[in-house]
Amino acid sequence: MTKLYEPSLPKLMEAIATEAKGMRGMDRRNFLKGGIAAVAGLSSVQMIPKANASANLPPNLPEWQSYLGRGVVAKPYGDPSEFEDLQRRTVPWLTADAASSISMTPLQDLEGIITPSGVVFERYHGGIPNVNPDQHRLIIHGLVERPLVLTMDDLRRFPSVSQIRFIECPANGGMEWRGAQMEALQFTHGMLSCCEWTGVKLSTLLEEVGVKPEGKWILAEGADAAGMSRSIPLEKALDDTIIAWGQNGEALRPEQGYPLRMLNPGWEGNTSVKWLRRLEIGDQPWHHREETSKYTDLMPDGRSRRFTYEQECNSVVTSPCPEKPLMQRGFVEIRGLAWSGRGKIKAVDVSLDGGVNWQRTELGELVIPKALTQFSLKTQWNGEPWLLQSRAIDETGYVQPTLKQLRDERGGWSIYHKNSIHTWNVTESGEVFNVQIT
Amino acid sequence: MFKLPNLAVAAAAIVLAGAVQAGPLGIGSTATPEMIAGWDIDIRPDGMGLPPGRGSVAEGEPLYEAKCASCHGLFGEGEGRWPILAGGEGTLDTLHPEKTVGSYWPYASTLWDYIHRAMPYPAPQSLTDDETYAISAYVLYLNDIVDDDFVADRESFAAVKMPNEPNFYIDNRPDVQNTRCMENCADPANFTIVTTINGVTPTGHFKEDSGVAANHYGDSEPAVKAVEVAMSDAATAGKSVYDKACQACHGMGVAGAPKVGDASAWVDRIQTGMASMSSNAINGYQGPNGVMPAKGGNMSLSDEEVSMA
């Protein structure tokens, strides 16, 4: 066991300074921050691990190896390690109230393409309803031969599919239309998550109710306080919409619509109505609040686009990023994510000089339509400043545009669907800042 | 005509329903007209879904002031970051577009649908059809869309035309075309690098010298939790009512609402006595320090529930 002792404050500060000498950059500052926080906390329990970190390093026996660990089912549903700090975060001034707001996924801390259910970004229009699945029903009615009411057990009897698909809020990056504003990847791109979803294809349910020939649109409605509602064209419903109850191997999380949600792959997230209680088939769209007042795109001529469903091809470098600066000179793997609402990612290029010259990257093993796709460029960094960018191309041949191209066409007030090439300024110290090149 | 015993009518109906219901997989039950009627609340621009009933601008004014103004402002100007409902005409093609019901919304039906389905914010689907007509009429009046003698009903409401309706068009993306240039694609001499403004985003979770904490809405919880520690049964019941009905304004300080845990804001109010505070919470308050709608805009709460909270 570690020897317990209570050092005097000067001795502790000296120990922290000694430990910090061997470090550089953010690592060193983070260490100092931790040490100083421990002093401020006036807790010897907090201080000792900081001051004595080397006690667990070779050649010493690590403290955790010197006694028995926790046994099975001590935590029947496990937690991440206490040393991890994986959490959704928000920017409180963006909205008036937490029940009608947004939080972002910590993309800077994630591995691979699957977003853990607990940190999938949140967007509510009236908070999370506490739905009892035994008392939840899906009603399908309107222009149908056989209006149906379905229980959760009924729904699970239908043929099911499991698909890995991203969900993105169309306002992702929307705070950056008129200038660089957010100082972290989590806030510039974190309204984005990717999960495996399990459910029944909506086309299967529509066969069951029998859509009448004049049926062209579907109103999807949630059981939340906002009664969230969107009009979905029948073509999408017959193409790839699923009605999902599963997420990453378990039931949907309440935050993602427990017990039942719509999922419109590749389309703006709000169309994937959560806590789904009703589908009405009609001959025209409903033009509800979330498809007129909101989620329409104002253009410079004062006119607006509506039913801007697709999330166009986009990408971002996730390492390095403001939260994950470069710590060491020499070899570095530049990593990032690309996605397209129109299908598969075909290629991703990376530029180190603000888009003057570009290099091809290697895609990850899983290249799935309408899912996050990894890319990687192995290179060297020797302290030179970078203007680091990524540019994705999808299977339709669409090339992710520059910010200037988007602004020239759409101005600065359309809020939604900003999918332009993003720029990180990597400085000589390895720190990373969000910048825009105009 | 001949008469059938009631039982036979019911049996015939079941046979008929069974014949209609046979979907390919035969899963699920028939959604009855009664079930559908209870949930089918949507309204369309062609008037489909608008119920019988009526409400005038004059009837809408006191309802709006009691149930809507604490967030949206007495004239629809919006409190804090709550939505602005009125004004903004002629601003959509300027550098400061203001998107309101009058300047932006393409259809009046959306107003009726949304007010009925989701407003007042803490008490959705609590308004009667007549109240919804009246408040919708008043919001249209605040935007100079209708005159002060307008009475909204199924016919008159469906006939309202919104000025911005012609200015919406179907998504025409992809609207920009980039090319996959690999070398000498831009001239760095033309680059202007625009940096972020420090301090507008929470960065405390990764920067030690940030003036802004990595805060999230959850950070306001401790003030409430501290209250929870020594709560009586009555207070626990009050907490549940608070969470459902009061927190939206008193958690954020909307419309001058004193925040939970803000001792200085509450001290003068506490000195007026519990009876006075309960009375304000039940009947509403309008004064120099702010406005509070009666029962926080949630008339489904009993007086007892409000007092406990």
C-alpha cells in the first residue's frame, strides 16, 4: 500500500513543481491545475496521488495490484472508469431553457465510429418524457385501409433490422456562420452521434396498414411536452426510415426517445421524432412549427428554403483539436470523422496549409452509408504552425465545400446545414485553435 | 328495415372489422375512431383539423397576458432568449433579420396547432379550443395581420393569409459545387485568418486559464439539492410540482422571476409572508419586479399543489 502522509503545503508545492518539470505544454498545465486544485481542496486524500504519482510507476508495484479488486456484479450495469471524464456539455446562452435546448457529444474523447449511448447529443423541444413502455402506443391512421394501434410487444413481432447510422442536428456548426465562435470541437461539431439502431422498417408497417393511393406524406408525432411533429414524404418512409426501439445493443435511452423513435437516416435529426406515438398519412404536408418557424433556411434575398432534410457531406479532424493538442514533436496520426446524408464516404483529403495543397487519407475499415467514417493521415510535426483542414467526398461525387462557397450562396443567417471545410490552427506550441479563413 | 338485437350488431361489426383488418402479418389491433380522435390534434394550412369553437382578439388579450406574456413579452417582444412573436416586418433580407409570426411564419394554422399542442410551455395541451382560437387571434393582432374586431373560428381562421407565405421554396441543394483540387488550390496571400473570441464558450474542462467554467444546465442543481436535504413530506410533494411547473422560469430567472438559491432576490418576497407568496403564485403577479402568470400558466394545478411548491 501507498504510505499515507500529510505533507506540508510548501513541500507539496515543491513536489508538484518537480513532477511538472518533466512535462510540457498542455500536459504540464493540466498537471499543475490538478495539483493546485488538490491544494485548494485541502484534502490529503486528493493530494497524495498527485504528489506520489511515481509510486505506481516501474519499477514499483502499482497500488492497485497489491490487493483484490472488485468482484462480479458489484456493478450490474457498469460505469466508465472513474478516471474518465466523458460527458455531454452545452453552451447555456444558446437557449432560454434546458428543457428546450441542446447538448453536444464529446467527439474529442471518442474512439471509433459508435457513440456510447450515454453521450449521444441531446435535443429536446419540451424535455424528456418519462414514458412507461407498457402504456405506450403507436397509432397509425389517416389515408390507410386499416388504422392500427400497436403496443411495444406488437412492434417487436415485426421483422427487424439493425443499422449503424449517424444522427446530426442541422444546427451543428450553426454558431459559426458569421465567424469563428466556439473554442472547442465539442461545440463546433458535437451535435452529431452515430449508433447502431434496431427496429422495424417503416415500409413494413405501412404495408400492414395499407396506404391509400392518395397518401403522399406522413406526420410523425412524439409523446413529449412539445408534441414534436414533422412531415415526412412517403418516398423517404418507403426508402430507409426505421421505427426503432434499440440503440447500441439495448433499449433506447430516454434521451433518444425511449421506448420508440423514428429514424430517418441521413436527414436532419429533428425529423427522427422521438417518443413516437402517432403516424398520420395525408395527401399534403402539415407545415408545423418545426418545419416553418424553425428548421427552414433563410437566404440573403429574404426568401427561405423549406424541407431541407438532407445532411450534406461533412468532415472534421478530431485529433488534434482544441481539446486534444499536439503533445510531442515527431510522428503524428491525424484522425477525423466524415459523414454524408446521401450515402457512403468515398474519400477524405487533409490539408496542412489552409487548403493550398491536399493529401489523400486512409479510410477506416467500416465504410457504411450514412454513418460516421474514420479517416487517418500519418505524418510528421516538428513545431511548424498548421492550418489543418479535412475535405470529404461522398459516393455521389459531392465535394465538401469551402466556407466561402457556402457564404457566397447562402449568406450568414440561414443557421442550419453549415457543412463547410473546417480549419484548426495548430500553433508552434502544439495548441489548437478554431479559426476561419476568409 | 329490420331490427337486430344489439349483440348481433356488435358481432357483425367485429366480423366486418376483422375482414378489413387483415394486414399481411396480422399484427396489432384496430385503432378505433375514439382512440384516434383523442390523439389526432394536428392542424393543416387548408384548415383540416380545426375544431368547432371561436375566440376573439378581445378575449385573447387577457388570456395572452396571463399565460404567454411572462416569456413572450406583453407585446410579443420576447423576454430574454424566449421567442419574439411580433414585429420584424421587412427585416428578412437585411443583416439583422427578425423572424416572428408576422414577419416569417407562412401559415396561420401553424400558430393554432403549436399553441394548442405545446403551449403554455409548462402546461402543454391545457388550453381549450376557444382559448386557442382567442390567443391565436391575439397574436395575429399583435402582428397587424388581423384587426382588433377579428373573431377566429374554423372558417375565418383558415382564411387568414400570412404575408411571408410566397417566400418559401422547396430545398434546392446541392447549391454549391467544390472540386477536388489537390495542389496549389488557393493563394495564401489572400488568406485572412479570423480567430475565435475568447470567453464565449465554456472551456474550463480542458483549459485551466479560462474565465468560463465548463458549465452546463446541471450546474444549477446544487441549489435545489441543498433544499432537498431537510424536506418534509409536504415539501417533497412541493418539489415534484416545482420540477414540473415552476422550474422553467425560476431556474433561469425569466421575466424577473427570482431564481432558486438566489437569497437576495427572495428576501423581500419572503418578508411579505407565506400567505402573500402563495397568493401571488396562485393568482398571478404583475409588478415592478417582474410578472408571474397565475399558477405559472398551469391551471391544472390545484391551489394546494401551488402552495406546497
